[in-house]
Amino acid sequence: MSERNLTMMTDLYQLTMMYGHYVNKTEGEAVFDLFFRKPSGNSTYAVMAGLEQAIDYINNLHFSEEDLTYLRSLNLFDEPFLDYLRNFRFNGDIYAIPEGTPVFPGEPLLRVKAPIAEAQLIETTLLTVINHQTLIATKASRVCYAAGEDGKVLEFGLRRAQGPDAGIYGARAAMIGGCIGTSNVLTGQMYHVPVKGTHGHSWVMSFETELEAFRAYARAYPDSCLLLVDTYDTLRQGVPNAITVFKELREAGHEPIGIRLDSGDLAYLSKEARKMLDEAGFPNTSIFASSDLDEEVIYDLRSQGASIDTWGVGTKLITSENAPSLGGVYKMTAMEKDGVLIPKIKLSENEFKITTPGYKKLYRIYDSRSHKALADLICLDEEEIDTSQPLTIFDPIDTWKRMTLTHYTLRPLLVPVFVRGKQVYQSPALSQIQAYAKLEISYLWDEYKRLRKPHLYKVDLSEKLYELKQRMIKERSACQAEKTE
């Protein structure tokens, strides 16, 4: 799938704008930031994901003859422009935040600097790739947080995903967010991650009795026997039958894995099943649970003392049911003129939709004693910060909210991915990204990770960048006022 050509997977207006720049001979490079304005659901953060697929997209960016034939049929573009597309390749720079990094509203997840037509074309596909996987990785992170440090979460959502790609890459993103395995075999094959699963209710129903079905499954998988016990009657039939088979396995020299619950009152059933298994001599068997789970349900079940070791989360994870889109945007922040990058800004009556201008970089600030993340700071690219000196940061909206840091370290978050069209970044293995994400999320205080009413993380602007933004707001507002008088 890394060799798929997704060049034509774009909005038509990207191509019409490209043609407009071509006809008008627009020269120079432009800078675009990809960011989101608010996180999904009740989260205060998101988990960056999708960069590997974005890299594949850029590397395979080209128009085939079939593509050009179709574009010609639209009667929107002349032949010289189609010849230009025939030789089109991406020649710009892309910096990005590594996958698995917790990210926050307003921060550039990707920074693109390229000839205007090239930077324009890639907007739609970058957004669909980063928006989707970041959304699912964030949802998975919250589900895994709800499951607790000892809880394990499996991604079970393929059959409810919105199409094959959503199932494949959603499972990949769920692994980044903290899941320990997926039911999706193709994702397992592609990304070398654990695939998990047992049998369904149809297995039990295909035999005359539940006990016969359990015995047949145990014969096939004596060393990995996990039985679904809720087809008929969980506590009066399913669990007792499972215990019977577990005893037979032990007599034959094998130890069972456990049971799975997929319906009913999971808190009550799991506690009762745990008692039955313990009394029968199987205290080490695990109890798996599924059935329309999400972070809120898992949190409530754990608060009720549910005896569940592993959670299989499907529909509500793979679709991010309570927040089905991230809402990332791609906005121009600078345009080259006579070899100089000129900052650009978009204004809005909604202050949260006013963009931050300029060619920027992003720092994460850590407490040098606790190593916890304190805030993120967006600066102009040419700015340098002397970490031997105190650093004062302030809220870019409520500027009276200020904090001076003395014991801190800085880490730049944007790393080079493409330089002059050449890939300079090698994506880590998915297992490495997952480990990195777990570590990075551990640097956040629990107050930022709460499922309900989390504390807002600080994302501030440097004083120089803040002043540039305010000056440009006043200048553009004054210019507009003159035109309307």
C-alpha cells in the first residue's frame, strides 16, 4: 500500500488554484501550517499519527497519463498546464511532529514550505491522512487511560470501520494510542503488530451443545484456549462449561487463557465469573470483555469493581463515535516575495479562527526536576532561546496570565521530513512509535488526561510572534476599514 498513487485524491479546487497560479505565473514559495483548533471529544490533547502514510503519499506524488486524460476531459485546463502536471514532483520542505507525540490546539503538526502550486496541491490528502489517524490514536489513548496501568486494550473495530482504509489505518492509529493488539489481520501483517481473537457465537451455535463447542475449540487450541461464555446463559451454563473444559485441559498438561464476556452486565458477570474461576482453581485465567465499550463505559465498570483484565473495544474506537472528526486545517502563514518570506494572516470574527502568521517552530517546555511537560511555545523560526536565563511565557488570549520559568528544558518538536523534495526522515516501526507515545504521554500531568473536564494545557506564543500577530491584525483591520469607508 506504500506504493499507492493518491495524487488525484484531492479536492478539485486544489487543481483549479494550481492552474490559476500557473496562468498568472505566480512565483515564490509559500508556507502552510497543518493544525487543529480544538481536540476531539472531551480531550485536551491529541496524539499525532499518520505521518508514515503522509510520507508515502509525498513520495508517490505524480500524475499518470490516465490521470491527465481524465483532467483533460474536464475542460478546465489547457495543454501546457497538463504538460506541467506530467512532470510534477514535490520539491519542497516538510517538517513534522513525530507520530505518538501528544499535541495541542493551534500547534503546527506539519509545516510545509514549497512552491505555491506544490504546497497547495497536497493540502487535502495531508489533512485526510493526519486528521483520521490522529483522531483514532487520540480516542485509543483515552480508552487505554480509562483501562488503567494494568488494563489491556485490544482494537476490535474492523467490521464497523468506514471502509477498508479506515479499518487498516484506524487499527494502526489505535496501536499508537496504546492498544496491545488488533483483530485486523492485514494491519498485523503490514505493521508487524500482534493480532488477537478467539471464536464467535456462531462457533458455539454450530455444535449441538455449548460444552461440545468448547471441547472442540480446546482440541484445536489447547495452549491458547479462550472461550466465549455468553451465547446462552453466562453464569449457569457458559462459565461452568468453560471450567469443565479447563479442567480437562489441565489434566492433559495445558493451561487455559481465560473467558470472554460480550453481553449483559459486565460488572456483575465479571465479578461472579471471577469467583467461580478462582473457586475452581483457575485464579490465573483472564477475563476478557467486549460489547460497545468506550472510555466512559470502561471507567464506570472499573469504578464498580469489574473484574476484567482485557478490554476489546470496537465500534466506538474505530469510528471515534463521540467525536467523529478532528477538524484539522491547513492555512497559509507566509508567502515569498523577492526572496523574502512575508508573513500572512487570516482574520475572523471568531478569535480562535485567526491564524498565527510567519515561518514558525515549536518547543515543548519541561520541568527539569520532575521532567513533566509544562507548556508548549510557538516561536518564529529565527528566534533563539537562552535556557540559562529565566523564561516568561503568557497566555496569547488572556495576556495577564504569565509564568516565569527558571528550572526548565526545551525540546524542539518539529523535525525535518522532506528537504527540497528528498525524504530525510525514516519512520520508526509501529512498535517503536507505540513505546515512544507511551513515554511522551507519561510526561503529561494526569490533570491534562482526565476523561472529564481536563485541565487545559498551555500553548503560548513567544513575545516576538505575539507582537507580529497583533500588528498584522491591526494592519489588516485598518486596511479593510479604509476600503469600506
